[in-house]
Amino acid sequence: MDDLKLLIMEWDCRLRMTKRLNVTSLRPLPRRTFVLSVILVVSSLLSSGQTFYLDCDQVQGAGHCECTKLEQYSVDCPSNQSIYPIQLKLYNIGNPNEAFLEVTCNSGTMEQPVEFQWEQVQGVDLSEDRISAKVVKLSLNRCPATSNGLKGLLSRVNITSSNVQRFTIIYSDTKAIPENYISEFPNLEVLNLSQNQLEELPDLSLLPNLVELNLRNNKIKTIKSDAFSSNTKLKRIVLSHNEIELIPPKAFPNSLEFLDISGRKLTTLTSQSLSNLSNLQRLIIEGAPLRNADPESFDNLTSVKEIFLNQAQFSVFPTLKNLPLLANLSINWIRLDQQPLTLNNLPALTMLKARDSRFTDLPTLSNVTNLRNIDLSRNRIQNLSRAFFAQLPALDMLDLSGNRISELVEIRSPNLVKLSIQNNAITSLQKNIFAHLGKLEELLLSDNKIRDVDYNAFENQGELKRLDLSHNEISFSNSPFKNVPNLDGLGDFSANSFINKCTRLEYLNLSHNQFDKIYDDWKNVFTMLEELDLSYNKIKQLSVVDLQFISVKKLQLNISHNEITKFNFMSSWIFEENDHSSIDIYIDGNPIVCDCFAYLVKSHSSKSHRLHLDNLFCANPPPLQRMQLLRVLDHELLCQLEQSKCPTDDCTCWQRPADTTIVVNCSNLHLESKQLPVFNWSLQNQFNNWGIAFDFSRNEIKELDIGYVSGLILPERVKYVDLSRNRLESIGFMNAVKDNSNLNFSLSYNPFSCESCSDFVVIWATQSSHIVDSENLTCFKRDNDQDIQLTVHNLSELLEDCNVALNTTGIRVLIICVVIFATICIVMIIFMVRYSWVIKAFLFSKGWGCCLFWDSDSEEDDQEKLYDAFVSYSHKDEDWVVDELVNRLETEEGFKLCLHFRDWTPGDWIPDQIVRSVDQSKRTVVILSKNFVESVWSRLEFKAAHAQALSQGSNRVILVLIEDGMNDKDVQDDDLKVYMKMNTYLKWSDPWFWHKLKYALPHRKGKQEENINVLKKMQQREKARELDKIRTKLEQVV
């Protein structure tokens, strides 16, 4: 314990001295001097608790040099003409008792050549007792040879030569290593003489314990037959990149296990060159022009495990046979034109790499049953043989890409995991072509000419995870389900692709083909799919159904650069949010039409479906061509409505979903004041709740009657009227606006006159808040026989000139009267709008509203329907439906209802019965409750009814809420939620419930007459059935 304390005190004292030296002993060095740096890099803490230590006091005391310690010890010595600069580095090499000394001689920095000497290394003591380690590895970098060898260095730094086991000389101009260099190290095991200018081998007889020799990158030309006779322990020789042309017989010791003789000059190998290397395990001869290699050069390498002959050039390729331990054979880029490759009796061979070697045929194999990995890519192979694969039961990886194969054969390799046949000339995939590859996980067939694919080509491919069919001509036009129609718009369930059996696919690349749609099995079968690339195909349409993938993984879907012009997403996104998966969808490069459907794409918000639109540009309409969709203003994305849904035949109507507005476009029609269109507001369609905007810009309108304007803006849904760029001279029609705060006008670029104070100035002062372009509004005033154009900024002066003071008594009275009258009108309008259902239902129940609200066209279309209404409800609410709804509507009101338990045919398919019931009923009454929301069949009934309503352009769905407090937030189905937001519904708790429901149901001209008509039709059907039964019996008798 006392010794340990003394040791700690000594180390503490030395460290304190070192810190002091760092501050006090630093002084500037001469500008044109070279620094002799002696850097000792020592491990921070050895396992024994000691570290390398250099006595800086001793170095300082030597006179010439300075010792410092920053991150490591260093000795800096300024150079002069008599001192050769040297750098020393000392490393710990893992073992705390062993060190590595690296010596670098900076001879190239001297201004004039001087004689090299070791005497300038002063005060450095690396003896074992001073640094607590022995130097076992020594490296000389760019150091010239000296006449007395290394004795000068070893004696200067006190290194024990017998401890050195590894010695390196690199980047030296020495052409021959002096004997006194290596004779100093009798226990040397590793000698590295690479990167020098050696022309001959050193005398290795002085190193009997040598195990490893590296002579790479020298200029050695010959090897003497007895060069290694004394090195019986030598196991590794590297002679690559020298100038050796011939390997003499048995030149290398029998103990050798690793041999690298690669180089551009080696031309000759005799049958005896390697004949004695029975222990050799790895042979490397790369890049050698072996034109004179004996075919039997490798016959005696019975222990070899790896042979690398890459880029070697053979006149006759050596036979590779009877090598029982050979496991890895690499012969890439050997360019054997018209020469077959024969491999005989290689039972341990597992890997064969022979890419880019100009083979025209498959290798000839015999007894290579353990071969697992074959790379024959980038050759000239044209034909495949079943016999070739029959000899390879263990094959699990095969690369035949970049050949000239035009037809595949059945590959019977049951253990094959990866097969690559890319960049060939294959034109078709036949039935069951891969049926015997049940363990195949990766199949690469890109860059071929495949056009026809049999529907059963991928039979028995349940383990396939990666499939690449890109850059072909596949269209799958021979699908057996090609002509099967869609099932009522619910999807083409029967039209699966030819890969529908590959249920474990994770990666599928079908880019650069001719596919024209997204097949159902890609969405509904591949639950593990992570990437689907359909870019550069012929897909023309995309709907929400096409994007409903059930993969549980994060999916990347690429459908860019197709022919998609429109995204058919109906009125809203109906993506089913999934917390367990997400889809990134890339759709750039498609010729998209920037209309209202594009707005739905642009404004979508789905956590599970993310659209990447950064590089999506508009192809149409012309004003938006080449514009990035994300930069197009929302109000510019429009869809033209059918003319039957437009309130006038003289203009066109456009749907603008950005602000749920119908734009009635009457612009640029050269309309004059007496040619203005008349609008019919009695039309009923799904846009009845949308706002309305009129565009009368760029016409010839000179004046507007206040009555016309009043009728124009009568519907409260009117938001905006554009009258800019006409010939209006008066804004008197603005008096029709009154206090409608939601209505705005555009009036710029009209030749208004501001001569009349009562017309333009006062109306502008009271109605300017309704003019959206008031800053561009101008008027003309006559002054000295000239028309002066005034802007809105001059109108305050006009008010003063006209002596119009809004605070006078008369104006105040007038304003108060106008405000009172406007308030009464607004209250009446609000009351009529808010309680329109109640008013209509009350009048209808009293028989006063039949003619007023009768929709003759709709009733004539429904005359042939069997039922007045189909009641859609959850079976849990059946008691309420039977006791309340059916009892009242059928028993008391005479309506004929369609009910599940009574009117459905037992045994028929439920989806068919739902569609049939909706189609045969004039209305569909949805009994909405929490039970209904949770029922799958109930939601399907609503979707069927909603789809029929959209297709017929009429509102035939009646929602009845039978639970208090329920609203659209309690509904999870997107279609139903949107429908509740955009349409009114009935509540069971409403005292006017029965009046409203009766009004919503089909209006009846007379209950007795209708009942008679229905009874007659039923009697006629019953008679027809009886006649059919009689006819059947007669046929049986005959």
C-alpha cells in the first residue's frame, strides 16, 4: 500500500510539472524552420492502472527540443541544415504491456539534401522500465537507409530489438533492403515492405519465425526457387502488383495458407508452380494476363477454399475439378469468348460468381450439389436448360440478368429464394412457370419485353415478397375476367390480376407497363404491401375505391406519370381512417383537369392517406395549363353543372366547392338591358343548400330595373353579383340590397354618372360596404364641358358639394324608417326560412298546399314504383318501427311501406334485396339511432339509397332521429355524416313530426284512387301467377 501511495505522489508531481511546462516553456519558433515532433499517443488508462509516460524534464535537459503535453506528449525540435527532421509516434496496440512506434522521416521538406542521421533524436527514452511497456511493433515511413542499419535509432530510444515482432518499411526509395535492417529482429513474425521501390526479395533466411510477408506494390521481377526455403512457418504472402512474369515450380513454402500474386505482368503458371501448396486455403490471381497458364495449374490445391480469378485473361481456362474444399469461386470479367465453363467434383462449392465473362452457354456441372449462389449476369447466354437446374437442389440465389434469354423454362429448384432475370429478351410468362419455386421470396423480371402473362403464371408463390416487372409491355389484356362488369358501382370484385396468389408481397414494381387500372387484389389481398409502383402506365381514372388498401404496413403508392385526368371522389373524401397503417400517394406527372374534383384532391385532410402534390400540374382548362395545382386559387377550381340543374337556359352554371357556391355565368354574352335572363328558382336538386353567385361582367348592360335586381337576389343563397365592365350609368338598383349583409357586388369599370346627388353619391355612401371593388369604382362629372373622372377618394367632397349631411333630421327619419322596415322584412324572411318545414307541413296537412308544392315530374317518375317508402332501420329498433311508424303510416294514412321482415324474399342475397327495395320505393326512410350507426347492413342500405338519389338528381332519403341529443358527431360513416351536415332531418321529439314526415313522403292525389290503382296492380300480378301455375301443370300432363 505504501508503494502505491509513493507511485501516486510521483505521478501527481510529474503531471503538475507538465502543466507548468505547457504555460512557461512555449516560445515562438523560427518561420523557416522545420519542426521535429516527437508525439507519444498513449492510452489514457491501462488495465494495470498505469499510462505511458515520457520524462519531459529529460527531453528539455537534452537542450535542443521542447516537451509539451496537450492531448498527448510531444517533443518539438527546430531543424537546421545539419539535422534531418523526424517524427515519432507511440501507440498502445491493445495490450497494456505492448506499444507501437511509428517513425516518419520528412526528407522532402529539406531545402538542400543532407546526410541522414539518427543523432538528433535526443532525450527520448522508450525503455521498458521507463514507459511501462515494450515496443513490439516498429514502422519506418519515408526513411532513407543508413550504413549502420537501425542500430542508431534503437540505441537512441533504447528499444530492445528482440521484442520487435512486426516491422514495416513503406514509401521508401530503397531498391533493396540491407541485411542489417532485418537481422536486428530475430523474433520477427510480420514483415511489411509494401509501397516501396524494391526490385528483389530481401534475404528472408534471417527470419525463420516469419509468418506473414507483404511485398505489395513494388518492382520485383523474379522469384528465386529457394527464396522461401528457410521460412517454414510462413502462412501469408502478398506479392500483388509487382512485375513478376513467371512463378517457378514450388517456389512457395508448403506451409502457405494465403497467396496473392495478382498483377498485370504475370503470364505463366506451370503445372508445378503451385503443386506443393497442399495447405493453401485462399488464392488470389486478379488482373493477370495468364496466356501461358497450364490447365492443370490448380489440380493439387486440395485444401483451397476460395479462388479469385477476376479480370484474369486465359487462353485456355484451367480445369477446376477434384477440389473437395473449394467453397467460393469468383471469375468475373475473365472474358472467355466461346469457351465453356466446366466444374467437376466440387462438392463443397457454395458460391459461383462469373459475371461479365461472355459465356454463351450455362456451365457444365458435375457433383456440385451444394452450390447455393450463382451469378451469371451480363453474359451472352441465350437458352436455359431444365437439366442444369436439376443438378442444383440447394440453389437459393440465381442471377441471370443482362443476358439474351428469350424464353423461360420451369426451374425445379425448391429452395430458390432469389431469382433475377432482368434485362433479357423474355416476351411471355407461361402457365405455372414458377410453380416449382415454392420458397421464392424475390423475383426480378424488369427490363424485358414481356407482353403476355398467363393468369396462373404465379401459381404457388405464397412466399414471394419482392416482385419487379417494371419496364415491360404488360397490359394483362388476356384476363379471364376482362369482360365482367362492375357490380352496381361497388367495385370490380372479379377482375383480379395474375399475381393475386402472392399474398405476402411487400414490394411490387409494375412501372413502365401498359396497365390501365388498379386491380382489386392489389388492394384487398396484399396485406403486407409496403411499396407499389405503378408509374408510367396507362391508368386514366382514379377514385376513392382505388385507394382503399388494406395493407397493415406503411404503404408507398406511386401512380405518377399516368394518363389520369380526373379524380372521381364524388362530393367528399370517404377514406376509412386507419390507425395501424398509412398510405403515401404520389400522383405527379398526370394530365389532371383542374376542376372541382381537383379541389377535393387539393383540400383533402386524411391522416391515413397522404397525397403528395408538389409536382402535380394542370393540363386543362387552358387558362390553368402548366400551373402547379397547389398554386391554383381554390375559387378557380370549378365543374360545369348539367343544364337541367341550372336555373336558366341562357347561361352556364358551375359548381365551386371551395365555398359551396353555384356560379351562374352570364358573362361576355353581349347582353343588353332588355335581354337579361329569367331564373327559375323552383328547381330542386342536391345543390339547394349551396350559395349562388351571378356573373354578368363584360356585357352591354346600361341600366338595371330595381324590380329585376330584387327578383335576382330574392333567394337568400345569393352571395355575389358581378356587374363589372358593363355600361351602367346609375346605381339606383342598389336600393334593392337594403340590409342583406351577405350580398356583395362588383361594379368597377362602368361609366357611372355622379351628377345626381340623390342617385350615385348618396347610394354609394349608404351601400359602399356591399361593393367589393369600391377602390376601383369611378364616376364621371361634367365640368366646363368636360367629363372629369372621379375615384372613390373624391366622393367625400361630392357629399359636401351636394350638401348631403347624413346627420340632418330628414335623413335621420328616413334612415330610421328604412331600418325599421328592413328589420321587419328580415324577421319575416328568417321566420319563413327557419320554419319553412312547419309551414309547408301544416298547409299540406290541411289540404291547402297540394297545388303549391306538388312536384308532378317526380310523382310521374314514381308511378310504377311498388312502395311509397322503404324503411331502413336496425333490428334493435324494430319495436318502435312497428308500433309507432308502421301503425300510423299504413293504418291511418294509407301509405304502403317496404319492411325487412315482411316484404323480403327468404334466401335471396341481402345486398341484392337492399338494392331492389330501394329501387322499388319512392322514398327511403332511415330510422337513425346509435343502433343504426353500429349496424353494417343499415349503413349499406343508406349507401344504396344515397347512391340512387345522386344518380337520379333528387332527394329521396328521409332521415328520422329517434334519440334525443344525437347529431352528426355521433356518426362515424363519412357519407352519412356529410349527408346530415348538408340536409335537414326529422326528430321524433318534434311536435310537428307527423306533419313534416307526411309532407316528405310522396304526395298523394287521392288516397282512395291510389289504393284502388295499387289493388288493381296487385290483383293483376296474382292472376298472372295463377296462370303460370296452370300452364306449368298442363305442360306436365302433356
